[in-house]
Amino acid sequence: MSEAESYPPSEDTFFLADYIKNEKGESALDIGTGSGYLAALLEKSFSLVVGTDLSFNVLKKQKYFTTNTVCCNGADALNQQFDLVICNMPYLKTDEILDISTDGGRDGLEVPMKIIGSAKSRIKSGGKFIYVTSSLSNFKKLIACTKLDGFNVSILAKKKLFFEELILVKAVRLLS
């Protein structure tokens, strides 16, 4: 898949969608919005929804239109705090990052750690960060690092697929 193509909604997207469809609040952020499917879903229950993506071409070709999209790395270009931040992480273990929609780098952690670092100051105290990771990555280390970044972390759900287990993580930002 080239950088210009959107990662189509698939099993991991729908897994995350099942858990965010009942979330409500003032503001939400979808990091790595891709097709816009999850951001469009959030627009039903949040006043302000922003979707970010690293690829401008992906944002131009979104299948699900989102009102507020920003081309940037993670949440780096935003100066707003959100009640909810979501991300369908690129989590595959890879020696190099060739496909930004799926490749997580070394141990499947390199890209997710950058995303968490970018997102943490954009989450209100007591706000939630919900993300998808996989048994194919070092998810236990990712959860441990998320805790060290100032979050109370729990596993919301797991979903067994043919070759992996998807893991849905909820991180609540500790009061600062």
C-alpha cells in the first residue's frame, strides 16, 4: 500500500468502533484517521472532532468525510485538549517503516510510542486515550510505557483473529 492510499476500515477499525460508539463529550481526536470512518462515528456524539493523518493524499481521498482534518504527525500541530483521543496504531514489528498505516517499527513500538508522546499533552486530565494494538507487537511494554507517561491503563477487550489477537487499551490521563 502506498502512502497515498487510505487504510480501509477492517477488523481492527470495527473492533475500536464497537467501543467508542457510546463515548460522549465535548471534543475528540482521531490520530491516523485514514478513511475517516472512526472520526465520522465520533461526530455523532462529540461537539468537536478532529482527525489527523500523516498523509495529505489520504486526507484528500477520505471515504468518510470529517469536518476537521489536519495533516500532521500524530497530534503535533494541535493546540487543543480533548476529552477522548483514539488511535488504531500501526503496530506490526518491522525493521523499517515502509507502510505508515501498519508498520510500527522495532518491536512494533517505535511508531506507537511517538504517537503516545504526541497525544499525551492533548488529553485533558481525566480524559481517555483508547488505542488498538496487537499480540504481534510487544504490547506489554507499550502498556508499561503508557503508564510511565502518566496514564492509568487497562485492557478493555481482546479479540482473537486467525494469526493474532487484537488488544484494545484504555489509558486515562492522571490528574495533573
